[in-house]
Amino acid sequence: MRHFFDIKKRKKKTINQLQPVSSYTVTVVLHLQSLVTKMAANRAHAVMVSFLFQGHITPFIHLAIKLASKGCTVTFVQTEFLHHRISTAAAGDDEEREIPEIILGARESGLDIRYATISDGFPLKFDREANFEEFWGSILRDFPGRVDEFLGRITAAENCDGGVPPSFLVADTTYLWASEIAHKYNMFSVSFWTEAALAFSVGYHLDLLKLNAHFPIVNNGEKLNLSLSL
């Protein structure tokens, strides 16, 4: 992240000059390509954990295919709930596909992309939107432990079978705990920002928005119930 901010400050671009493609995303992809190249002799293995909304998942899938096309083994991790929701929607009925079609197609073309699901701590029928505070509290509190447990299992399995143990963790920038878990398993940690550079800048400078009374937003004397995950 520091590298991105240094670039932004040197160029001194205004908001009107920002390009629609996230500069941070481009920077991450370039760093990942360099990392994969350096680790090619030992066969790099990326474990990818995206944020829990489809707008974040799609860029992760595209990055997974890009990495696999460079000879990297990729394990794409999805929650059981999101897997069920997306796969049944794609099937058009109650049938649930074991592997998403786009990942299945990539595997059939010869790319080494594995697909795994983990629990988010709630049953499939639990209404996450109606009980958002309970759900989100559990994600912040318990989900890191589930990712930790999964990495432990996959690392042990790959080492036992003579496979390719995970060498780096690619997690959504929203997950502030990812680097600590990656360090525990002696893995590189890669923070992947999936939104526009402008959204990243807004979150980074949130203190200035508050200082200049631009946030929180007040309408007719009442604060609007808006939340910034950044």
C-alpha cells in the first residue's frame, strides 16, 4: 500500500485526472507477476480469499486465472454460503454446481486452479441481511480463525502428499488480519484492492473528510446511516 501512495503523491494527480482503472490494482498485479516469476523454480502456490460481496469476488477470479496462466498453482477459497448462492443462481434452479463454471473452464484448459469452500459460521438458511450486525460481528471476530485453520489443513496436506504447499496468501485489502496469518505459515502476504483508486483514496483520507466536516453526512440535522468499510 505504501508503494501506491508514494506513486500517487509523486504524480500529484487530481481527482479529474484519475483513470477508471485502479492504479493500486495494476501495481498489485505487477508485483504478483514478479513474485511468481521469482518463485517459479519452486512452483508458487497462491491461496486467494476474497471479500464477501460479488463485486470483490469477480476481480479475484480474474486474478486467479491470470496467476494460473503464469504457471502458478491457485487455491480459490469461497464461503459455503456464497458458493451456494452463486452456483444455484448460475444453474437457474436448485441444482448446486460443485465448481463455478468459469473456474471449471480454466481447469479444463490446463490451468492448475483448485476450489475450496469454508464456513462463514452460519447455516445456509440464516438471513445475513436481516441479521447483518450479528453476521458482520462474527466475520470480524471468527472468520480469520477459519481462514487460519484452512491454511493449516492445506499446508499439512500438501506437505504430506509431496505437493505444492501454499507460498503466498492473496486477501482482500479489507481483511486487515491476512498478513499476520500468512506470517504464521511463512507465506508472503499480498493485499489486493478490487475497487477504484478513488474509493481507496477516500478511505485513506477519511480523517480529512471528518476534519473538514464532510463526513459523517448530515441531512436536516440527522446523520445519515452510512458506513465506510475502509
